[in-house]
Amino acid sequence: MCQLLGVSSNKKVDVQFTIREFHCRGKDNPHGWGFAFHQDGDWKIIKESSSLSAKDIKEEQFKFKSKTIIGHVRFISCGSQSHLNTHPFKINNWAFAHNGTVSGIMKDPQFALTAFKPEGKTDSEYAFCYLLDMINNNPKNIKEVLEAAALKIKQYGNFNFLLSDGNTVFAYGDDSLYYVQRKTPFNAVTLIDDQYSVNLEEIKSPDEMAIIIATEPLTVNEKWKRINGLMVFRGGKEVK
């Protein structure tokens, strides 16, 4: 299945370590990859409709740094293999990526779109537009809006998603989404598939704090917690 990656940090960080694991997971999700990272008040997006496992992740394009990052490797369930259908998607100041299949919403009148329209043909981007429509109608209660909308959408299938305005990350776990917080004292960690190990204390500043979100845990020796429903993160911490 597709794989999601999210980062919320109090400092600009890179994901060089994590991309090694995503590089492995691209083998089973060969139909596209992408990363959205927030810089200078706007989203920058790199993505291709090909397998991340075929890329040289030492390339300069993968050395970005940001406080807020959304990543995705794609296995097609709806929409063709194309750049327009590759996650993450961006509309205005929002970025979004999704894991699961909810194609039924595209034919259900109760999910008719108004202010926002997809450029591609995926149920994921369609759901993104629907969420933004709902937020547009009630911008002061985003958490409540997303919880209500997600409950409706997931009746049509699996709906795990990451949504961010660049400052706050909204993470919705339906059937598979996990997170871990990294902060001092940092430990040595090992990637599950890549088997590469690093001592985080050697590469992190003492005051750095970050939340890492993934479809499945990325490391073997950290306490990953399952996300059930909606969680909100900002600056490397959960927002209650």
C-alpha cells in the first residue's frame, strides 16, 4: 500500500535518514513519490510518477530542510500513473497526502465540490478538495471540521491522511498511521528495512524536538504510537 511520511519540528530539519527507509519502501510502491516541504512561507514540492527506489537519494534535491514536511510513495488504486496524480498535492497554503482508497466519494452527491477542484483524477485529491471546501465553510473550527468530514469519507474505504498549512500538521489515522517524538536525550536508532543505524545525539541539536509520522513504523528501537482518529502537531509537539 502507499506510504505516508510527516514531520513537525521546532527547527528546520532534513530527512536524509528517513529517506533511506522510504527509498526501500518505494520498491513496493513504484508508481510515484513526492515530498512537500515548507520554506519561506510557501510549499515547495518535488515529485515524480516513478519509483523512489530507482532514484539516487544522495542527489541535491533530497537535501531540503524544513520544520514541516509531507512525503508519499504511491501504489496506484485510483487514477493513472502521472505527475498530476502523484502526491503530495498543494492548493493555496495547504499540502495533502493520503493512503487508502475512497473512490466512491467521487460519485456521491453529498461530496459535490464547490470552491476547489482537482487537477488530476485521484480520489485522494478529490478528498483533499472536499476537506478544503469544508474548512472554507468553517475556518475557525478546523479540527472539528476535519473529524466530521473524515468520518463521512472513511465509510467508503481506508482514509489515512496528512494535511498541513505549513505550521500545523493534521494527521488522521484510520487503519494504519503511527508517530514518534524525538527529543533529548537522543538515542541510536535503526531503520527497519534499510537496516542503517545512526546515533541521533550526534546529528541533532540538544533543543531540537520533532514528531515523525509514518504509515508504518520506520525504526525498530523507538516507541511508535498508533494514531486513531485525528491528531494535531505543531513545532514538534502534539496540540491538544
